[in-house]
Amino acid sequence: MSFRNFLLAGICSLMLLPGMVAAADVITVKRLHPDLAWQLVKHTVDACRAEGYQVTAVVVDRDGAETAVLRDVHASRFTLQIARDKANAVLLSGIPSGEFRDNRRDIQQEMNHVTGVLVLQGGLPIESGGYQLGAIGVSGAPGGERDELCAAKGLEKIQERLDFAE
């Protein structure tokens, strides 16, 4: 390789460098589409209704912003906040809210004083391709295990779409 060709190759490499550095400055973030979030809360509330429970289901995105909310006819208004806060506990921990509670009983009381977080069973992560898109929280059934079961049934209904999402 001549010195001229070596110099041209070096210059071309340096010209590409700003593009490579700038690429790290901007990231792509996957988001759950609001239509799919709506279907998830609908399937979840329907699952609880089939068991005789009046609940609220809340889907939050990875930033904790509500994407979809559905409160059944006789669900208490307080279930709105409880469901949202359970979903936020999932975002905080990256695992189901009941599992977080069980793993961290030593700080459960302190965590329940964090505004917007409630460490109780009934929140599940929403994942696609190993990426956490957000979380669903449910409140209103008699016991967090039943809330979580309804959320799991709702997720099951949309899981194929999550599995094949790009």
C-alpha cells in the first residue's frame, strides 16, 4: 500500500468517526402502542369480571406514564391509584410487584412511603424481546394474588403480539 493510499484510508476513517460518535448520542426506545395497551386493560378487566371481581387495570409505559386505564363499573375509585402504584413498583424493580415484595420485605414499609409506588402483589411487567415496555397493575379483586392472576390472563391474550413485535 502506498503512502498516498494509506493517507486516504486514514482520512476516510476519520470522516466516519463523527457519525459513529453521534450514533451513541441518540437512542431508539421501544414503546407499547396505546391500542395494544387498551386491549390489555380490557382483557384484564374482562378476566376479573368473569371471576366476579370488579377491578381497575392500569398500563404504564417504561417512564411511568399511564397509557391505558379501565375501571369496571363497581370498582372503587381508590383502585385507580392502587393499580397505578403497583405497576410503578414493577418499573422500579423490573420484576412482578409481588415478587419484589417477597424479596424485599426488609424495606417494604419504606418503599410504600415512596410517592407513586405500592409494593403489593398485582403488578406485572410487559415485555417484548427481553425489553421492558412498561407494566400493568390491577386492583380490586379480593387479594393481590387474584389481581395478578387477572393481569396474567390479560397478558396471555396479547402475548403473541408481544412475541412477534419488532
